[in-house]
Amino acid sequence: MKNKISLVIMAAGIGSRYGGGIKQLAAAGPSGEILMDYSIYDALKAGFEKIVFVIRHDIEKDFREIIGAKIECVCETEYVFQELDDLPEGFAKTAGRTKPWGTGHAILACRNAVKEPFAVINADDFYGRESFANIYRYLSEDIHKEGLENIFLSGYILKNTLSENGGVTRGICKMGDDGFLQSINETKNIRREGGRICADGIDSISEDTFVSMNMWGLYPSFIDKLGKGFVDFLSGLSDSDIKSEFLLPDIIDGLIKKKEACVKLIPTHDKWFGITYKEDMGLVRSSIEQLVKKGEYPVNVMAELIKYK
């Protein structure tokens, strides 16, 4: 019997980018859809059966009312909570820390809710249909290299992921001829400048470089590795460190270097767009409008999902 495959949506950072709490999830589609609705639509069409939202307790009420209630109507839905005090035994939150522990910690929060293969995405990104279909196919085929943690990454072309309104952070991928990742380097402030693409400490990056947008295909065994890795991460922090994060690209890069994981990069030509800056919303809305006009998405994705169910 085919395994159920879940989609984990990291939404605990809602409100941290530019304030206003959950209100930042402004309508992007013609029927009031937010970007997350399109991700869920694409995922369910691809075959995913369960949605797991990673949120915070302080946004739970609004999140369930505004987002969760409509998703609960179309598929199995669970909520887990990423909180600063969710730490292994023997550790306590550093005084003065307000910054979340990072994307690795977000997935670790799913340890009691996810016992099946799963994909991971950010809440405020538009990934495109091809990416969901590809990740689902690889997870459902359950292709394994024995003795290694098997991971799948939807690889986007850098030029398809930039913002016109400022620098972005992307995981720069180095890929071998066999299609497996050799390294992934979390790179900050990637932007177009003077006719080239550059970043902090890097003068020039090819626009055709593959990058990670935090769309991963994973197995439950990965969460066990996160638990051990988080203890090591916390043990290495100084008492004054209130900003370091336990990040998926760094974690996975470490597993590659220790030869404990193999990461298959699945190229996608989908164009990413998202809401890194307030000014991005205009482009997001116009991009959705064009996709609807082309017939790639319905005018009302939730109504279509309810009908589809």
C-alpha cells in the first residue's frame, strides 16, 4: 500500500518580516487567496494527503480562523508549535533571545505529528506546480541509497528567485554530474547590482546557478537526526549568542560533508515569487493574475478543492 505523504508548512515566522501579525498575509489571488492557498492547491493536486502547519501559540487563534478552517474542509490537517522554550532536557532559552531557533527547529517541532514521508515549504512563497509534482513523485517512489539519509531538494534557477526590491537569502547549490548535491551554502543579500548578480562577500554569481528555496523532500528518520543535531548546536552556543539559528541548509550540508546523507537535486523551471518585502506584493498579485488568465489556476482555488474532494 502506498505511503501517505504529508506537506509541512513553516508558518511560525508569520508577522516577523514586516509586522502586523497575520495581517501580512494579504490577498494575492482574485478570490482573496493567499500564497499558501496556492501551495496547498498544488500539493493536494499532486497527491499529498495531509497538511501540517508549524505555527506559534500566539497566532494560533487567528491562524486557525483565517487559514486553518478552510484547509480542514479539504484534507487532514494538524498544527504543531515552534516556541523558543521547546528545548531538549538540560537546556534553557538564552536570556534576551527573541529570534526563532530556525527552520531545523521548525521541523523538529513536527516530531510527534509526522511519521510518514513529507515535503517542507515556507508559508510565504509561491513554488509552482512542477515542484510539488516532482517532490511527491520521488517520495512516493521511495528510492533509497542504503545506509544514508535520503533527501530530495527542489532546485530553482537563481534568476527565477530574485526580488526587485532588495537582497534575498538563498542556499547556493553545488551539484555533481550525478545530480546529487556536493554542498549547499546559505548566502545572504543576493541581488542584482551593476548588471551582475552578487551577494555579501561574493562579487558575481551565475544567474543559472541552482538554489534552494527550502522545498525539501524528507523521511521521518531525518527528524531523529535533527534531534541529535540540535543538542550539538545548542551545546556550541556561547551564553551571549542570541541570534544563531539551526537552519536546514546548514544541517543538510553538514550531513553531506560527513557522508551521512545523499541529496538528489530535482531541477525545476518554475518561477518563484514571494513576499520578502512589502513592495513585492504588487508583482505577486500580477503574477497570479497572469497564471489565472492562462488557465493554470482557477479563479477560486478553495472552491475548486472542495469540489475536487
